Amino acid sequence: MTRYYATALLLMALPSFASADAMPAAAPAAQPYAAASQVDLMQILAPPPGAEETRKEIATLLKIQKARTKEEAAACVYRFADVLGDKFTAENTPKTNMLFQCIIATIHVPLEKAQKYWTRKRPPLVDPDIKPAGTIPTTAAYPSGHGTAGPLMGTVLADLLPAWAEKLHARGALFAYHRIQAGVHYPSDIQAGALSAAAIFQALSQDPEFKSDFAAAQAELASAFSKAPMDSEKDEYKGSKSSDEKSEY
């Protein structure tokens, strides 16, 4: 399986992360996986840091902002647009696409509840010296949606494509880190997102409907991409330096 395909799947799995001012939304036909959507993050996560710790995080963000290049700022705004490939599309792998649409729908439910519960303000709204790369999301900061979606998508994809697990986990982490680099999340938001991803994944792994959809996607991928990759496609994936996601989480 090629690195291009693995990254294209991440793009395919997150179609609505390109919206400018809304939380990611799944396709109309996609429904949340029942058990996982009921994960109560307020019972799992500690409250967001208080004022003193937030000031320390602001200082960290200002250091990152000072070192941020124009290329890195661009990478914080635009999603995985650099590696598409001709055959790696939602149309070619509809079962896989629907699996991730349902995962998006699942993530949305507990994240929205938690963000509305804690209502943590985004960094630029706390300190005007923080200059975000892109627009300031209107949703609350804690826990991070990107910090949840990146690791969760990377984990599911790693299970689907185990030969590329290390690269997929790394890409999921980069997906989340870009939100710190963009100045729209605190490091603690991303850390909470990683814990959220783990909790949601554990619930998904016990969900019969998810297991059925996962098996169907796995069979679809094995059938659609059974040929060995070309040598030019075996390069190590090091993450995008020119494009990433545009989103509201």
C-alpha cells in the first residue's frame, strides 16, 4: 500500500474539514456509532488549565508564533491537498469512505458537548498578540477536535493499513500539532484531544456496527489495492510542508 494512498484516505475521511466556519460534518447518510458517540468526555478529562497555566501556554504559543515561517503558516490552514492520486478517491472505495464519515459523525457528538461544557476561549481571544494562521474558530478550544480527529483517524487507518502504521500515527500527530502552530489551540487542548481519541477508539472497537463496517472497508481495500506499490511510491512519508486542513476544530 502506498504512502500516497494512506494520505489520500485521510483526505477522503475528512471532507468537511475544509469548511471555514463550522465543526466537521459527516455526509447526510452517515450516522454516529451509538456506543462511541455516548462517550462522556467530561468524566474522562480534567478541566482545562486555569489562568496561571494558560498564561504559560500563551508564552509557549508566542514562541512558536515567532519561529513560524510563511510556509508553516500555510500548512496550518490548508488540508491534505498535496497527495491525491488518480484512483484514491471516495468513489473508488465507498465503504471505506462511509466508515470514516460515520467516525466523523461519532466524534462530533462528545466533542460538541465537551466544548460547550467547558467553553474555553481560543488563544487569540485571550491574548491579542497571538496572530492565528487563518480564521479564529467560533467553537470553544477544549478539547481540540483536531487533536481528537488526527490521532483517531491515524489509529483507524493504521489498523486498516498496518504496513504504514508508523507513518499514519505520525501524520495524525502532525494534523493535531498544526492547530498549536496555527495559534488556535493551546497545547493542553491537543493533549486532551489525544485522550479523547483514545476513549472514542476504545468504544468504537467494542461497537458491533463499527466492527462490521471496518471489516467491509478492510476487504474493499484489499481488493481494490492488491498490487504491490511501485518503487517510486515507497518513499518514506515525512508529512506535508505545503498543505493541510482548513477547519473549525
